[in-house]
Amino acid sequence: MQTKTADRTIQLQLALLQEDLVRLQTRCAGLAAPPDVTIALRQFKELGPAFEAVAAFTSVLRSNTISLDAERREQVEGQLRQLTVALWQLHLSAVAPRLERMVANIGHMPIGTRFVLERWVKQLGELREEEETVSGLDPALLVRVEEMARHLASAAPDLMDFGRG
């Protein structure tokens, strides 16, 4: 049986997540189109932690739903699914122009970029395993972002290995 305190806490956390999503939307809307590959990469790298923090909070909240009764848990989990889809849709929409700029100027990518992009490709692979989330995303955007990310991860410069003779 759920307690009123647990339900109030979860309601507050859901409201905070909504606010975080709005802040991210505002932040992404305020990003200027990257004029070059360096700024595109910087913007791409700065967006990651902001989205990851909200996603982590979503996961924590999902684990807290255990204190709710079955009907309320189902409602909250539905809200969390919607938030997760909205978060990923925003993330994909925000990084797409940055990836496009990087693909267009891949010859000017800084050394070590491959690691950053391989990590993103891994995150996209993990996303693909979340069928409920993927089903709510724009499939064309997801495919385009995946293709650009894989291309960049395979062609971007890696770190130099100075340890080998």
C-alpha cells in the first residue's frame, strides 16, 4: 500500500523532471548553429552530461515507484516513459546538426574525437534495446543520427599512441 508521503515525493520528482526537460529544451533552442567543427564538437560534448543527468534522475525515480500501489505505479511509469521519449527525442534533435557539421568537416576533427563518438554510438546501441522508448521516437531522425555517429566513430581521428616504437 502506498503512503501519501511516497506519492507526494514522486509527484514532486516528476514535476522536477518536467522542469529539467523544459530547461533542456530552452538550452537546446538557444544553441546557435555551429559555424565550424570545433564548436560543433564542443556543443555535442557539452550536451551529453546535461541529458545524462536527467536520464539518471529518471532511472532513480523509476526505482522509487516500488512504494506505490500497482495502479499508481503503472501511471507513474507511463509518465516516466513519456518523459524518457521526450528526452531522447530532444537529445537526438539537438545533436543532429552538430553531427552534420562534423561529418561535413571530418578532416578537421581534433585528435581523440573517435573516443567521444564511439561512446555515443554505444549509447545509441543501448537505446535501441529500449523498445518502448525507440517506438516513440522519430525513426528517420534516429537512423540519420546513428548513421552519422557510426561514420564519425569510424573515420574521426583517434588518440596518438606514443608508447609504441
